[in-house]
Amino acid sequence: MIAASTFSGKRVALFGLGGSGLATARALADGGADIVAWDDNPDSVARARGEGIKVADLRDVDWSGVASFVLSPGVPLTHPKPHWSVDLARGAGVEIIGDVELFARERRARAPDAPFIAITGTNGKSTTTALTAHLLASAGLDTQMGGNIGRAVMTLDPPTPERHYVVECSSYQIDLAPSLDPTAGVLLNLTPDHLDRHGTMKNYAAIKERLVAGSRTAIVAVDDIFCADIADRLERAGQDVIRISKRLALTDGYFADGQALMHASHGKYSRVASLEGVGSLRGQHNAQNALAAIAACLRVGMPREALQPGLNSFPGLAHRMQQVGRKGNVLFVNDSKATNAEAAAPALSSFGRIYWIAGGLPKQGGIEPLRPFFPRIARAYLIGEAAPAFSATLGTSVPYEISGTLAVAVARAAADAARDSAGEAVVLLSPACASFDQFKNFEVRGDAFRAAVLCLDGVEPI
């Protein structure tokens, strides 16, 4: 736990007492703040009260004495309209911040030179965060990982000069962190997302840009026009910028050349690592993730010779192209986190002979955007509410069956894949759907897939 000592003696209002909100409330209280907290959920309020956190309806608080308002990132700040607590804070002229801002202030106060890598983007940020932390830890460095992945940021160990922090930041968290100042900030990509919370793509991109704009070194993937423009803009402003690309042979920066990960300096090239044989990092999208992680790790002083061993030992992110087991020529892959077509595309693009388990609670647009990958699919096994609509899209392009449940789909796909003689066959759960028709969340769905796979005779866990 990081006690928020920079708020000692200050009156702080807090709204949002979910997991990260409650952790933030504890950090403020431990740091000596005079905190008053609230939530629209009575159960959350009762839980906080039971833990000794002072609670009161913020509508009844005297805001004239409040120094800061800490808002949970899940609560609307601007769109579709500000939460009522935001209106109260703004009306009183009180700054509105979040837990990542608290962390940034504590780091500056306690150990401003503690290496700090912050990672954002529309896609890939969780894998990149996990990989970056893994590389640092595998090199023997004191490493803490959290934020939008794993642990709430204020539950990490307190800053010290030698402690390395790797923090995943959502757009919601960046919007509440005005003084975010990482040693290295990573921006992976930008596609339209969360526009219900940010209004327009321009607003969304501007929020993401703040993370790299506040960094000592901005590491920007330049494979989309939004990020390329941001890199150019930051460089014109005199900022240290490192460009990365999964498909462009850059003259300066880091890029992928097949499985080789290259560094370019004034048109001179050297290989820094390779993804050959690294099953947890298959696909062009993972080349981008690896390039970003490598650039960030080298920026904070990780030895270059430690990169390849770290990549080779990376187990992958749970539920994201996670290798679960193998039986003969059949590989079983859990990509349960792919809850829409765009998220399923990387996995479908990474394998050549796929026995695809798809379906669940359908998202707008269905699987039509995945049509370019249909030739890779040997057979599809459709589950959940989306099965009829998905079968209509597949039509005569892909052989399919409506399996109904995940357990049936795993058994049927495994049996069919075992009879495939065309090299490696992959039984892939990449649902392109939400899980809520049959499972509590995508994690539970992925765990159910793993359990079903490991119950099959002869499967060796990976």
C-alpha cells in the first residue's frame, strides 16, 4: 500500500467505492488526509464504513473546505454527461483527480527517479504491460505492475529509487491524471473506442496523447494515422520520441522484420531480439507489443542481453491468446478476452488451421468484419445466443455446427482437430462476443475453457 502522504492534513472528497476506489480511500486515510467518501451503491458505502472510512453523502458536504476531489475512473467525467458529484466539485472550483494522479504525486515526492513506465492504447496495452513487467522482473529488477491491470495502483509497494513501476492506464485514468509524468510513456494504437465517455474520436485521442506528452521519453507506435500525427507533433515540440512499427522499416526507432525485432539508428540496423519460437507472442500485433516493451525496458536501463531470455519465458496474458495445452499436433488456445470481432481478429490472423469456438452474447456488427480470416478456419463451433446469427454469416464459407455450450464445443473441436493431418491444428476459443449469456465474465469463460481442455485425455498443460 502507498499511503497518500502528499494529502496529509487536507480535506479530500472521494466518489466511487468499488475495488480501486476503496483502495484509494484507504491510501488517503493512511496518508493522513481528512477524507469523506460516497458511492451511489449503498452496499459499497456500508463496506467502506465497516472498514473505518468516513462516509457521507457528498451532496451534504461543505465543499468550500475541500482541497481535492478523487473520482473513480468508472464514473463519467464529461460524457454522456458529468456525474452529479463532478458538477458539485466543478461548482466549488475543486480539482478532480484519480488514483493514478495520486500515485504520480507520491512518486515525485518520495522517489522522483524511480523508473516509471506507463502504457496506453486502444488495444494491446494489457499484454504490453504484462510483458514489460515480466522482462524487468526476469532481469532481476524490483518490479511493480498495476493500474488498469491486476492491482490497483495505490496498493503497490511504496516508491523507492530502485523500484520499477509498470502501469497500464485507460483513457478514463489518464483523464483524471493531469500531472502524469512517466519516465517512458507508451502509446500503442488508436481506433474509435469509448466514444460514449469521450464524445468524439478527437477528444479520445487527445486524452491518450496526454500520457506520452507528459513523459520524459514518448514511445509511439506509428502504424495508424492518429499515433503517427501525435509522434510528429511531440517531436516538433522538442520531446524525446521513439517510434516503433510492426510493419514499417523505420530509419530511427524499433521495427519488426518478420520474427526479428530490429533497432534502427540513422538508417543503420541491428537485431535486438527475435520472436521465433515464442508461442505466447504470435502474430503481428504481438510484435508491436514486444517492440514497445523492449523500447521501454531499454529506456529505463534494462540490460539488452536480458531481453531474449525474458521474451522466451513470457507465459502470455491470461485469456489473451493464452496457450493452455497441447495434444500431439493440436494446440489449445484461450482467447476469451476477445469480446468483439476486432478483438478476435489478432488470434484468427495468427494461426493457419483453426477449429474456432465462437459465440456468446453478440456485439453490434457480429463477425462480418472477420470474413478475411474465414479461409483459415477448418470448422467453427458456435455457442450461446449469437449462434444463429453467426451461422448465417458463415453460411457456406466455413463448415460449422451449433454446439450450444462451451463444454460440447471443446469436446467436438478437439476430436475434429485430432484427425487433422495438415500440420499444427489450433482449437481456439476467441468468441467475438461478451460472455454474459452463459458466464459471469470473460475470465470465468476462459477458466471454463481451460478446465474443459485439461480434462481431455492426453492433453499436456503449457
